Amino acid sequence: MREDGKKSRRRELAKDVALYLLLLALAFSAAAGRESLFLCVVAAGWLSLPLLVGRDTVLDAGLLFMLVALGTFLSAALARLVLAGS
């Protein structure tokens, strides 16, 4: 039974790391201004969400993911506008 607990914790840690890397790639692609890479990361996020959060909560997680993606994109675009103006 103890091995199952360790395996479960490792699986949860792997899911957390995958989601963290996905969000990090989203932020870097938005900050770099690479819209095509940004859209690829969003598509990869939608394809991987059922594996990361399960089928029951995929729409809730997808909504949150899209809100984070929109916020990241808008803040990066605003930063580029501010830096281009000065």
C-alpha cells in the first residue's frame, strides 16, 4: 500500500510540473511576441488538460487556462506598447 502512495504522489507531482511548464511556455511565447507559438501552446494545453485534470473537470480547468492565457497575452501586449512608446 505504501508503494501506491508514493506512485500517486509522483504522478501528482508530474502533473503539476507539466502544468507549470505549459504555463511557463505560454508566458515566454507571449512575452517574446511569437503569436504562432502562443497558439500552439494554447492548443497543446487544451489537448493535455484531460490528462492533467481528468475528464470531469476539464471544462473548468480549460476556462481557467484560457483566462490565464488571455491575461498573459494582454499584459505582454500592453508591455510591448508601453516599451515601444518610450
